[in-house]
Amino acid sequence: MNRAYDLLLRARHQSNFNKKHQWNRRTIGRRTMDHTLIGKHPIASSIFRSVVYVTITAGVLQSILYATQHIDPELFFAENGIMEWFQLAFLISSAALLKLASIQMQELRQGFHMLALLPITASVRELDHILDVYVFDGAWQILVSTLILYSFTFAWRNYQALRQQILYIFSFPQTGLLVSGFITVMVFSRLLGQQLFWQSVLQDDYLRLVGRVVEEGCELFGYLLLLFGCIEFVIFAVSSHTNRNSQTQKIVKKGSITN
């Protein structure tokens, strides 16, 4: 009897996608609507999460304000200074959360694993000065090149699954936070932090530190957005995993009662 239940559950699971990992979008889409962080009170849940994220952001900025009152700003915002350690902590946390999501959602495992490589690579880049000084000059370039090579190899070996999983992940609303964080870090912070821009604006009152503070501050906010997006994905993955277990138990229980 247990073997029969096993086959029933396996058939139910495999009905959502074929050997090429073709997604049954209607089924997974319904799960997204029903079980992604909304519970029985979707509005209250959304408001609660928004309040939590606003509180975290305000707390981080207030911590920086307090620190700059007691630490020389030149040191705080220096290359590999305290500010960059904040950023590194957010990047490592984001990578760990994406890896956790890949464990919780096996059907999207390769996609989340690939996404986790992005904050890992950015973390190595943030440690460039330390690696150059305490390991050897050019160490961070070698590590980043290795990660990029691994990413291409992983993508090539899992092309079919990755292609569909990444496309599907990008259909989730949580991806908006990841994309917003990426744009903030890679585009907005770089452009707004240009020294030439601040020289034109401040003219005789120009200080090089101003551009540095703006750029690092924008990067920090971008990494926060990235972290929040990863948190949303983990909650979604855990919620989906719990749901599947609950449905499985109901099927087994119903079969036991019937027999």
C-alpha cells in the first residue's frame, strides 16, 4: 500500500513538468497566487513586510549616521572601509538566502544557484583591496575570473533547465526587488557618484568625499533591495515547500481513510 501511495505522489509531482523541465505555468502560477507570503490576510501581510523593510532600512541609515559622528568619515567611506563591510554583509546574506531558496524549491534549484553566484562574485570584488594586500596583487581578479568561468560552465551544462527556470523566476513579483537593486548598484550609484558631476554642482565648495559618500550610499541601498528580494524568495520557497508537504499528507491521509 505504501508503494502505491509512493507512485501516486510521484505521478502527481511529475505531472507539472516533463523530462525537459517544461513548466505547467497554470499550476505553479496558482501556487504563486495562493501561497506566496499572503496567507489569509494578504493586505496585512504586505503592510507588515513593508514596515519591516522600512524599519531595517531606517535602522541601517541611522547606524551609519551615528558611526560617522564618532569615526572620521574619510576612514568610514574609504576603500574597504566600514561602509563596504556593511555592503559585504548584505551580499553574503543575499547569496546564502538564494542558496536556501534553491534547497527549498528543488524544481528551481539551478536557477536560484545561478543567481546566488552574482552576490558571491560582487563580494569578492568588494574585498579587492584586502585580497591584493594580504594574499597577492591580482588575487581578486583571479577569483572573479574563476567564478565567471564556473558560471559559464554551469550554465552550459544545465542550459535547458536554466533557461526555463530563470525565465520563470523572472516572472515572480519578487524579482522586481532584485532588478531594482541591480540597477541601483550598477547604474544609478555609478552615475550619481561621478566626481565630475559633483565638481560641476559644488564648484568651489567641492569635496571629493561627497561623491564617494553618495556612491557608497546608493550602493548600500541597492544591496538592501537585493537582500529584501532574496528574503521574499526564501519566504516564498519555504511557503511552497510547506504547502507541498501539507498536500502530500492530505493525500496519504485520505488514502488511509479510504482503505
